[in-house]
Amino acid sequence: MSKLHKILKIENLNVVYRIRRGDVKAVRNVNLDLIKGETLAVMGESGSGKTTLAMTILRLLPDAARVLTGKIIYSNDGKEVDLLKLDDNTMRKFRWKEIAMVFQAAQNAFNPLITIWEHVKDTYRDHGIKASKNEMLSKVEKLMELVQLESKRVLNSYPHELSGGMKQRTLIALALLLDPKVLILDEPTTALDILTQRNILELLKDIKRNLSLSMILISHDLAIAAELADRIVTFYAGSMVELGNVNDIFYDPKHPYTQGLIRSVPTVSREKQLYSIPGSPPDLINLPSGCKFAPRCKFATDKCRGEEPQLDYVKEGHYVACYRWRDINNGPNN
Amino acid sequence: MKSGIKLFFYHLRKNKVGFAGFIVLLALIFMSYILPYFVPLDMETRVNEIFKPPSWKHPLGTDFQGRDILNQIIHGGKDVMNVAFMAGLISTAIAVSLGAVSGFVGGKVDMVLTSIADIILTIPHFPLLAVLAAFIDFKSSVGLATLLGLLSWPGAMRSIRAQVLSLKERDFVEAARVLDLGTGHIVFKEIIPNMMNYIVMNMIFSMRSAVYSQVGLIILGFVPFTSTNWGVMIHYAWSRGAIFFKGSLMYLLAPIAMIALFQWSLVSFARALEGVFNPRLRGE
Amino acid sequence: MLFVIYVVVTFTFFLIRLMPSNPVEVYIEDLMTNYAMSYDQAKNLAASLFSYDIDRPLWLQYLDYMKNLLHGDLGKSIVSSNMSVSKMMATFIPWTIFSVGSALLISFFLGVILGRIMAYKRGSVLDHTLTTLASIVTAIPSYLIALILLVFIGIHLKIIPLKYLRGAYSPGIKPGFNLKFILDAIAHAVMPVTTYVISTVGSWMLSMKSNTLNVLGEDYILAAKARGLREGTITRKYVGKNAMLPLVTSLAISMGFVFGGSVIIENIFSYRGMGWLLSSSISTRDYTVMQGVFLVITISVVLANFIAELLYAKLDPRIRR
């Protein structure tokens, strides 16, 4: 495992939002690697810190946010940089060229007053890439083909003239424009209808197959994670609770929260009752001591409520932050 | 959504500027309506005291006929405020009725009313007023106030109509309709109370516009004067040369300051009301 | 829009004729009593001045009126009997266009620039100061600002020589496209233009600030940053364009407002433009001139509104297509 190239190394990351009521501890003690060429799915409820994590990697956090500790080391072609220490201009050039992100709200990701082609031109120009109009055009047309859009029509359109699905695909094409090494997708299929979701999923599978990208997929949609991810990490209350490859997580989850997530997805075949995790996520300003999931966990003991569990080794590549994972026998088949 | 008086003051105090505006407004109203009972109007001509600079006897100096300026300031707000309040009320009454009907009933009625409103909105008010003033003899301020009200309802009507259109689809209206409570009831007892903030705000803006027009007409001398008021003072200050002497500047500046304060307090108060009625703007 | 113009024109027609003291009849009476004219003589004179005949039935008068208008005939001035109203106005209109036009442009750009700064530096001392100033100044009626400027800048602090505070250009200087005249015209326009700018810039500033803040919170701005676009590109093309667009419609409304104020403000500075002409014709009861000026002012504002709407539709692709 240690021989594999880690393109991103997140070390000891802690991010808070300073608001009037106090500090919102959005990302807590995160240590995570992204292996080159893999697709890592980040799962969890809203407010679990997934989006904040993604924004921190690209340093797009709002003013109220503070990175308290941590390093995000990007390593490629033998060079290593700590993204959090780059100056503003270098970071700006980094964005999109090395690491690109497809946002959650694709519907409003475009400037309503300019055409899609203008967006493309702006991206090329501001990255100092001196390409002729034809060079740019041929590259964009290839990408449009990849996402199965009619290049001429889309490029000459204004954002309001495109449907939701078309916008999402355009965003993906745009994200691949500068051949980034890492692609972060934040909820790529939310707010789309079922058929379009399926299409986007197939598209992402194509991209994964044909381009050697490393991808971080943020989603609460298990179906997508199951089909795209190589590894999955589940987040709860800002920190990692379980990390493992896709089979381990789906067929043998060790953390009660992960188990709850897997079990709460309705499927056509299952006849059992629909399961939902009781209770609600904690207040990120006043977190309880010990394991943050304890209040909702039916296996919680006093030890759980005392000190917060760290990631424990289950087997090769599978880690869980729970004291009781050996005792609990609560897989999806129970 | 109806705030109690206590809640009203609590939120008003949070918006410091708005609260200041409210206090200033109260002070001006007190000065213009209540103080005159204690300080009688002194319109006696004193030829040997023309354009005297401020002194203990005349804290703001004297005017072109030797009359005390401070005295006139105290009595000068009543006319201006009367016309403003009346015009505001008339304008708001028309705007609310037409806006509510237009928004609620829709169809041809809506089209006709909106077109009329648009036409009146496009015609510049002051030139029209100036021309009308040449023909119409305004014997009392009621006439002027009515005219001002008749010209300023379109702006308020459109915004009220927009509000009604959005409220129309809300649940509580649907409920009233199902209960068959009748159009009149629905409009006046369900929809309008939920728009009180817009109604009050629009009334304040009508008042502002009424002051602008009235004082403008007075300064140009297009409406007849009754004794004295802030606008009249400015008119005479300009036409009788008070502006040329350093000592007599107060004759011009004092009424200007009063009018500016009145306008400013109206606007600040309106902005604060916006915050009181709209929780999202309060920043909660 | 044509419908509105038609309404305005018709309205003006009836304004003159149905008013309590019908100016034409008053004039005829006046001629008869003071100039000892016979009814017929007076009537004919009145007819030529007002360019209509009171004996004809109303609807025929209306047709005459419309016909004359289409030929640009607005009658003759009552006070200066030889001057055609349209000719008179032709000498006054350019001054108002010059002063109001430059003022609106200056005010718009100043307001947009300051508004943007206020939004980017939100919460700073600069922002608070400018916001307070803007709120205070917009509350004061424009003509009062004119008086304050006149008194302090002209009379008491003597920053600008008094001769520039009266009239549109100095007597004795020949109008024409020579530098001396142009500089003189600008000097005379400084005060009215400053007044218009001060009275309107506040609302542009506050609108632009609020629009900019709204746009800054939009998702596409974050997306633009994520694409690694330069700060300048984002500010100009993504924030600026979107924040400024809604202000285009306010431009037309502003014009109506400034035209209204010009009636008083040009009077204060004796600036010989349309506003001055209107107020002077009202004072002298020169009904034909009054009617002509009112018509032109109103139609200009209607036209300006219309053009602003067209412009907005052209600029916003969401409406265009």
C-alpha cells in the first residue's frame, strides 16, 4: 500500500467557522489520502463536513472560516506542495489546472450574462494558456463529445437556455478543460431527475474508465458511491468514522453509523422495513464529549461517551473509529 | 405575523439609525403641533429689526420684515406636515384599494388599472403640478393634498399589487376561499393585515414625495401662501435677498434644515420598519 | 409607448381647454377690456396665437391640434407674440439636454464606482461613512441642495464667481463651437450639474452596493473563483456586469426625476433651459409656451423610459432570447 502514489495527503486538518454563537467545528482531525487514479467517495449527512473539506482543498472557504491546523500535500511529478501554504496567485493558477471541482449547485454555476464559450475563453485566458481559437475549440469539442452534448449549440448558448442535465454535463466538460489531475465532484446528481441522474452516472463511469483521473466524490447517494468508488470514507460531525474499500464498506461495515447509512437505502428488492437512524446530528458548536455518534447509537457505553475513539485497524485498508466494532454484529444482512 | 407593541420597540431600538429617525420624527411632530399652543405666532412687522443676525432675543435672527425666525420655525411645520399626512393617507388609501383589487381580481380589471398606473407613473410629476397650479386656485391645503395624493398612488399600488399576487397563493388565503368567506373579507381581513409593512412604508414614501412637491411649488410661488411655513420662509429668503447677508442666512438655512430632518427621519423610520416587519432582514 | 404619448398629448389638449379659468377665453376677455378689441378681433388674434379657434366644435379643434402637432406647430407665444413656440424651445432644449445629460452620466458612473467600493469594503469606515452620507443627502430635496450650494459656494465662500451662477452662458460670448464658448458653457453648468449629481448619486451608490452584495453571494462567483479566474476578470465581467444591469432601468426613472427638479433648479440658477422656460411661462401665464414645454418634457421622459426598456432587453440575454 505504501508503494502507491498518494496524490493528495491530508494531515491533521481542523477547520472552524467563526460565527456569533461560537466556533462551528466543521472539520475535525482529518487524516486522509487520495491515491493516484482512485475514486474516493466521501459520505455523510449534510453538515458532516464533506463540502467544507472539499472547499478547503481548493481554498475556497468563506471569510468566516479558519483552518486551525493541518497540511494538504499535493504531490505530482516528483513535486510536493502544501496547498494551504501557497500564496494567493499560485493557488489561483493551481485551481482548475491541477485540481478541478464540479459544484453542488450546477444550476447557478454560470454567469447569466455570457455564453458558455465565453466561460471557456475566460478559463483559458486567465490561466495564461496561449492557444489559438481553433486549438481551444477542438479541445472543447472533444470534451463536449465526451459528455454527449452538441458542441456548437451549447457553446453559443446562454446558461438559461440549457436544461439542468445539460448544465451539469457542461460543468463536467468545463472541469476537464485544463486536464486536471484531481477532480472533486460535490453531489453531482442531486437536484436532477432520475433519468438524468442515471445519464450522469454513466458519464462519470466513462470518464473514470477512459481518463486516468483521481476523483473525490462527495455524495449522500449510496448508489453512485457503489458504482463509482474504489474506497469510501464516512464522515460524521466533521470527522472520519470509517474508511475502507467499497466492498468492505457495503458488505461488512463496522461502524454503527455506516451500518445505518447502508441499511437506510430503500431498494426495490428488499421487503424489510425501512430503517432510519433515530435522532439528529449534533450541534457543531457545542459538541458532546466522547464519540459524537454515541447519543444516537444503541451500542453506546460509558467508555464511548468518555473519550472520542480514534481510527482503529480492522484489516488491510479498513479502519473504524469505534470501541465496540468487534462486539457489534449489525451488518446489513441482520 | 402581527408584532406586539413591545416587540415593535425592541426591534426598532436594534436599528439605531431607524430609532434615531423615529425620535426625530416625534420631536418634529411635537414641535409643530403641540409647541404652538404654548408659543403664540408672532407676525408683527418690526421695520427696525430687519435681517438681524442671531441673538439672545432672536435665537435664529429675524426675517425681511423683522419677525422672529425661531417663532416661525415652530409654527412652520404644521402646514407642511398636514399636507404630507393627508396626501400620504389619500395616496395609500387609493393604492391599497386599487392594488388589492387589481392583484386579487386580475384579468381585464388588472390590465386597465395597471395601464392607468403606468401612465401616471411615466408623466413627470412636478412639471404637471406646476402647470396645474397655474390654473387651479388652491384655496386650502386639502385641495393640494388631494392632488398630490392622486398623483402618487401608482408607485405604491404596483408594489402592493405585487404583494397581493404573491400572498394570493398562500395557504391561509386558500383556506379562506374554501370556507367561502367572500372576496371582500379575504382581501380586507386576510391579505391586507399581512401587508401592513408595505402599506406603511409606501405611505411614508408618498409623504416624502408630497413634501418635495409642496415645498417646490411654494418656493416658485405657484401656490398661494397662508401666513408662514417652512416652504414660505425659503421662498422669501430667496426672493427677498436673505441669502446675500451672512447674518440673515438662518432665514434660509433653518427651514431647509427642518425639511431635511423631516425627510430624513421619514426615510430612516421607513427603513427601520422594513427591519421590524421582515425578520430575514433583521439578520436572524 | 405610442399609446402613452397619445394619452399625454390628448391630456394636454384638454388641460388647456377644460381648466376652470379657460386661458383662451380669459385672454380674449383681457384683449377686449384692456385693448378695446371687438370680440371678433380678439377671437382671431387668440386663434392665431393658440393656433386654434374656439368657435369650432371641440372635436374639430382636437383634430386641428393634432394636425398642427404633427407639423411641429405649437402655436405662438402670448407674451412675445412674434415667436413661434417651437422656435423658442429649440433654443432652450439644448441647455437642458447638456446639463441633465452630463449630470446623469456623471452621477451614474460615480454611483456605480462608489457603490462597488462600498460593497467590497463592506463594514469598513469608508463604507459606513459613505452609506450615512448617501442616506442623508438623498433625503434632501434637490432644489434645497441647489440653494445651499448657491449660498455657500457662490455667495459666501465665493469659490465660484457669481457670474457663473446665472444663465447658461455669459452675455457677450458668441455661441458656437469655439473653445471659449464651450469653456464658458461648462463653467455655467457646473452648479446645476453638481446639484443634480449630488441629489441623485446617493441612490445609485446604495443600489449598486446592494446589487453587488447580492451578486457576490451568488454561486457562479464561487464557481468562477474555483475555475482560477483572475480577480480582475471576476470583478469586471462576473460581478460588475450583473450588478449594474438592473440599474439601467433606474436610469430612465432618474431622468424623469431630474427633469422635474430642473423646473426649480434652473430657476434658481437662471439657467436658460426647458425647466426655466416652463416656470417662467407659468409665471407670465404664457399658456401656449407652457403647453408646448410640458408636452416636450413629458414626451421626452416617456421616450427615455422606452429606450431604457429596449436597452435593458438588449443587454440581458435572458430577455433577449
